[in-house]
Amino acid sequence: MPLIPFSSVRHWMFDQALPVWAERGVDRAEGGFLEELSLSGEATNCDYKRVRTICRQTYVFSHAALSGWKEGEALSRLGYEYLIAHAKLADGAWARRLSRDGRVIDPTPDLYDLAFVIFAMAWRYRVSGDDGARAEANAALRFVRERMAGPHGGFWHVLPPSGPRLQNPHMHLAEACLAAFEATRDEIYLETANAAVDLLVQRLFDGVSLGERFRDDWRRLPGELEPGHHFEWAWILGRRAKIAGVNAAGDVMLRLLDYAERQGVDPASAAVYDAVGDDGAATRTSSRVWPNTERIKGHLAAFEIAGRDPAPAVASSLKLIFERYFAPPAAPGLWTDQFDGEGRPLAKAVPASCVYHLFLAFSEVLRLQPEIEAGGHSARQT
């Protein structure tokens, strides 16, 4: 019988990860947050900061503050103020990348990064009640809707438009807008999230699998598919059903989940493959930590919305994460970010961008703990 280690999840979050990222992940010399740490928790020689990473860390500390971690509010404010001072551009856009000392080195308007600006500002507003954060989220969404709208629905992923149209930024825009709707109840966010879900149902998902790259008219281009994104979209559809009471895509949620579980999970280790081909066969059997957190979230969404037993998948993914990714040489609160298909480590640094994945998935585990236990699904206090 699979066991979910709720106490271990809580201990890692609040006693290990948050303290180490609060102490080591803040750039004391130049401000903001570091892009990565070494496996032992030291700053690396990384000479840039991605705006999406700063936004994600701002989210983490905001959510932590709302969960009762008292140091979180000040760190949430640090991230918010750094973003306003360094990443906000005069034309209403936000930079994509900064130098280590906070200068803009890539001003490209990027839908992915703008989605995380909205996400960070929504969570900052939740923890602070600061109308300035709400106004920044509104302005970022307005820029996306007015300046980045593309033909045949959806948005360009960068300005000026280049390359194929991408699924992934739309997924994060839906996620961000649901968070902002939950925080503000402003209907424009739900409208935008619903439009992204409509795009998923009508264009991105073909009834079997989720495409990644598309022509301008949303015809799918051949190439690799990411099981982690199937799990992630399933969770987003579950969040929409929970937050807004809209479950019109419940069947799509389960089909995305089932495809990823069937084609994207190593049956021996329970690791989620980094990529599969159009035919569903694994093309990259390596596994970063984040697809495994999305497997947890996808199955929790299916539990909350459809009543499916989450314990087998959640317990196996947590076991893998704790025994493989969190194991030495990674220091407590850190992890080895990627392993190959044989379980050999590939990563030399710990990306700060993945704190968001781990913290959000673990928060979902703890949020649903009472319902899981009440439903008779297996749990263990460790």
C-alpha cells in the first residue's frame, strides 16, 4: 500500500528549503535573488538573472508567508521591489534577463516571463494587500492582451514575433491568470485563463497528446513532447474547476494525465521522462526534478476534481524525489536537478527556478492532506 510522507514534505519545505534559499539564495551584494547555487549551497559564477526566476522566488516567499513562515513577507517584498526597480521597462513590458548587477541585458518582451510577472504580482498582492502589486499585474496583462495578440487565437511568445508558436507560455499564462483571479476576483483574468484553456482544447491538444510547437495557424509541428507539461496542464484545469467552478474540460484533464502516465513515466523508477516523440516513445529518458513535481500536482487535481486515488502516483514520485534528487551530494534543502535514464546524476548546479516547482507541488500535498486522509488513502507521518 503506497504511503504519502506528509511530515517529511513539511519538514523539507519549512525546515530545510526555505531557510537555505533565504540565507544562500539572496544576492546580498547586488540585490534580488541568485539564479542558481552549487550542490553545497554556494553562489556560482553565473553572471545573469532571469526575470522569470526572480518572479518565481517572489511567489515562493509570498506563499510561504501565507503559510505561516514569518520570514517570507520580507523576502517577498525584496523580490517585488527588485523587479520594479530593475526589470520593468518604460514601454510597459518587462525585461527577460538581467546582468548579475541588475542591468537589462535582454529587453525582449516574452510571454513566458510576463506570465510570471503576473503570477508574482498576484501572490505579492495576496500576502501584502498592496494595490501597487495589483496594478502591476493589471498592467502586465494589459500589455499581453494589447501588444502580443496573435492570429487564430493566443499570443505571440516574443516581440517581434519569431520562430514557431509555443504552447508552454500559454500554459503559464493560464496558471498566472487563475492565481490573479483568485487574488483579485477581476473577471479579466478569468476571461484570459478561459481563452488559454479554449486554445488548449481546440488547438494544442489533439485528443491524444499535447503539442509543443506550432505554425502561425496552430497546426502542430513535428517534434518532441514533454510529459511534464501534460501533467502541468492537468493541474491547471483542476485549479480552474476549483477556483472558478468551470469544469468543462474535465475530460481533457484526465486524458492529458493518462497519456503522460502511460507514455511518460519510467515503469521501473517512476521517473517522468524529459521528452517523448510524436509516437509516444521516450526520446530523452533523462528526468529533471520538475516533471516529477508536476506528476504529483496532476494526480492531486484528478483526486480533487474527479475523485481518483492519488496515493500510488504521489507516493512513488515523492519516494523518488526524496531518495534520488534530495540525496547527497546535494545539501539539505537543495537537490540534484537531473538524472539520466540509468539514474546517474547530470546536473552540477541547483537552479533557483525549480524552487517554485517543488514548493508548489509540496504545498498542494499539504493542502489536500485532510481530504486524502479522510478518503482513506494511504498516508504516513514521517
